[in-house]
Amino acid sequence: MEKQKRIVLTGGGTLGHVTPHLALIPRLKAAGYEIHYIGTAQGMEAEKIRAIDGITYHAVKSGKLRRYFSWQNFTDPFRVIAGAFQAGHIIGKLKPDVVFSKGGFVAVPVVYGAKLHRVPVLCHESDLTPGLANRLCKPCAKKMVTTFPECAEALGKKAECVGTPLRPELFSGTREKGLSLLGFDGKKPVLLMMGGSSGAQSVNKALRDALPQLLPDFDVAHLCGKGNLDPALNGTPGYTQLEFLDAELPDALAAADLVLSRAGSNALMEFQALDKPLLLVPYPKGASRGDQILNAQSFERRGLCKVLLQENMTADTLVAALHETWRDRGKLREAVKKAPPADATERILELIEEIRKK
């Protein structure tokens, strides 16, 4: 009788390091895996993963990998070392068949702990350039998988471009339910803006300033982020604002004919998989390591989207860019058909099995 298959998942720091796990977990359960997750005690991953039945969560110490001066840069390496020994102890006790890492600072001690016990590691990198955590983890990994072809090329022979794991419910929405939810009749194309968190205030403002020019041609669904509703616009015909959507998001996406978004890699893969014409306003450099700009440039270079840089965005330039994107939607969709895969779920599950059996 074959022993119970066992996998350790890790990754954290941002939602982008956690959501791919949410797509894989049901499939891993169905494949008979006992699933353990190693993360930080207070990170975003702890909240999300602890809420899932059937997964054992283990917390370890970890330091943040900063590119700027902080006194914590002198103490956090010791936290990483302590976390590696903690993770090593957990992995030595669990004896998993494989570790799957989504990156982020918490992954480094876990991957090093796996190396101590000769447990094979599969790492996934979401952004166009390898993050510091995954660069540190690469020597310990059997295989690196990436969302972007440019990243696979940068990482060398170990790497393969596969896309990113996407939740199956993403594809379950219907246009009819989405139009009903948003209060639209479907006579005009629906423009959906996403990415309206605290980092998208400038896009929220530009879109609202552009409404008089947009509403004659589009119904506008605006996911503006928590605390960002504008009561003065309530009841505007053809405009619906919501802080966010969860279970109903697939229906809203099914109703969308055109999408305006930031350029986080997970969102880009979702929009590509759903074949949505895209206008991207990437998060500007200085507010991040510039990965969203690179992500957007990759998509634009391959003809998968249009891009409007935040420094060039006004109500008028936004309207012009949205109309251009809508006009060229046929070309954008043709390019999507020729692009590398967006949904990596099947390929990553195959690689986990291959690595486990070696």
C-alpha cells in the first residue's frame, strides 16, 4: 500500500503569494495529498490558509528582504536563520515528498529548511523579473516555474514558463447574472475597473472625472476598494460603484467587455484566461520595485493589452486610451490566442508529481 502523499506549501507577504495556493489546494486534496503550510504567524497567508479546512498551518520566524535602509536589515538575517532551523525541524518531522514555494520573504527559511533534509522544492515566480526571495531559493530548487516567458529565460535551464494557478470558480460566472448584479441592461459594452485598492486612488479619480465622456458609450462598473465609494455619484445612470466583490466577481467579469486595471501578475493571468481586452495603468516605480511596469510592458510588447502610464493619465488621456483599446479589441484577442498559457494549474500539478517520484 502506497504511503500517504504529503506536501508542504509556503509563500507569503502579499495576496499574490497566496492566491495561487488557493487554486492548487482543492486539486491537491483530490489527488490524495496531506497538505501542510508553513508561513508567518501574522502574515496575510496565516489568515487565508487557516480558514481552509484540512490544512495544518505551521508558523515560523522570517525577516523581510528590504531594498532600502532599515535598522531591521541588521536583525532580520538572524530571524531568517532562526526560521530556517524552525522550518527544518518541521520538515524533518513531517518528511514531506515535496515543497511548493510561491516566494515572498517567508519562503526563504522554508526552502532552506527543505534543502537541509533533501526534500525536493518547486518554486513559482509571478513577476517578470525574479524576486529576491526566489533568487535566494533558486540553488535549492529542483525546478523553477514562471508566469512570464522573460522570467523563465532569466532564470535559465531550471525554469519553465507555465502561467499561474487560477481558481476554477473564476470561469463559472455568467453575463446575465453579472448584468443583473451591476444593474445594467447589456445594450452598451460594460467597462469594468479593478484594482481600486488604496494604491489606485489616482485611477479611481481619473475614471470618475472621465465619466461624462465615457457614459455615452459604456456602462461603467467600478470596483473602487474599501472606503473609496463616492456618495455623490450614487444613482448615476450607467455607473455602478462597489468596494469589492468576492463570490460574485466571476459574474461581474463575465459581464465585462473591457477591463481597466493595475498590472499585478495574478490579475493579468486571470484577464488573459478570460480573454478580456485590457487597458493597464501599472503601479508606478517609486511606489513599488517597478514590477507592475515590467509586467505591463511585457503584455504590451506581445500585443496583449494597451498601457497608460500613471504619470501620463488625465481624464482625457484615459478616455482616449479606453476608446483605443475598445477599437483594437479584435487584435488584442488574436494575440491572446497565440500567447503562452495563462492557467498553470495542470502543469504545476504534473511537476509536483514528477518531482515527488524522483
